[in-house]
Amino acid sequence: RVTQLEGHADTVTGCAVQRDQGNDVLVTCSADKTVRVWDVRARSPEVMMLTGHADRITCGSWSSSQSLFFTGSNDLTVRGWELRKGKEIGELTGHKDSVLAVAAWGDRVVSACVWGYLYTWSVAGLTERG
């Protein structure tokens, strides 16, 4: 083991790493309803904590734009996050049960739920937050 990162208060349900502007950025999702962003090479690795989901986060995925990250949750939503700005950019609603998988590419997001349905979304369809 090289490093141990601490911060989540419950099970970590997903993680994804990407190089962004020369930094190795790790994003983790958790049953504690938070998304945490880490700079894995820094002395103080936790960069920020993002909140917004009303229930456990089950999955997450980087978009190909590198600054957007999408999460799925037991609260039946997919949320988009602008990580460079540290804020939620919106949510996608319509699932009838927990979102178990999310994948993003270009201007599209696909999500899958417990019932076996797949939904394809346009990033432009995000319901804006704040």
C-alpha cells in the first residue's frame, strides 16, 4: 500500500482517475451521499467534497471533456458535476428505481437502473442547479 485516503463516512461505491491539467485527479463516490475529489500526489490529497444527492451514490463516470463527472444514486437521479468549479451543474430525472451504472461520452450520458432499463441523455438536458 502506498497511501491511504480517508474522508468518507460510509462505503466507497466507486472511484475513477483521470489526468486533468497535469494533475492526477481521483474522484470517489460513497454511500455517505458525497463525491470527493482528490489530488493523489498532494500532501493534503482531498481537494473538495461535493453534496447534492438525497441517498447513497452508487456509481460515477468521467465525461470525455475531463472536467465533468456524472454520478448515479439510489435517489433515482443522475447528477452532473463541474469539478474545476466545484459545483453541481444539474440533474437528470426519470428513473423509477436506483441508478446502478453511469457512462458518459461527448455530450451524452447513459444510465442503468435496477429494473434493467437504460436511459440515454443529452448533457444539454441537465436541469440547472444554482
